[in-house]
Amino acid sequence: APPAPPVVVPAAFPDEFGVRVYEAEGGAPFVAAIELVSPANKDRDSHRRALANKCAGYLAQGIAVIVIDVVTSRSGNVHADVLRLLGRTADTGLPDGTDLYAVAYRPVVRAGAEVIEVWPAALAVGSVLPTLPLALNAELCLPIDLEATYTAACQRRRLG
């Protein structure tokens, strides 16, 4: 007998994608996030600013963040908006006009002052993706190899 026809389920994908990292001990506090910029995050200034506010809010709570923006269909820079919210309006650490990037942020206390360490990396279509540090606490950073992660995802989905 032929197989039964597939069940068709409408797909409702969110406009935002992210990964939350929780500490395994001590009540599982939220310690880090990875935010993937979507086309919807860049279709309006207000949407881009909303994601920037979310990331700055994480940082204000001591939560480390990596933001990855590989959206080629729209322009805008969430990283620049995050820095503006943090009071830094000049240098983003990226070349002017950069719309594709990955950046890691780590909130730490240095010499009694709260600071945000920032590791920005400009991206280009066809170039190798960087490895960025994802801070799990003040002493421990997990290297996130974006190229290896992307390659593995493509192989699982049989895209590469």
C-alpha cells in the first residue's frame, strides 16, 4: 500500500531566534545569550532598537551576549545601537558601513568599575566565520566556533 499522505502543519516561525545559556548549579541562573538577527529585526528602526534594548538589558543584568547578524537583505547595525545604549557613540570596532558582523559582549567588574568587554568581528559572504568567546562567568569563557557550528548545521540539513 502507498504511504499515507503527509500531515501538513502551518509553519509559524518567530521573528527572533536566540539561545539562552543557564548555569547548571545553584538554581540555574541565566548567564549568557546568543541572539541571531533576523530580517524582521532589521526591517524597521524600531525593531532593530528593540533587539538592541533586549541585549543591553541582558548586559545590565550581568548576562553575556553574542549577537550574530548575517542578514544581507536589509541594512542596519544592532551592535551600534547596543553601544549607543551603553553610552558609546563613536567607534564600534567595525569598519564604517558594516552590516554583517558577529560580536561578543562580556559584562565584568574591573578595578571596582562595571565595564563591558566587546569582541566585534566584521563578516563577509563567503568568508570564514570567527570564533567568539561566550562568557559563562567572570573567569570562564566558552569559545563559540561559528564556522564549525554553521558547517555542522549545513551537513545535518544536507545543505553543504
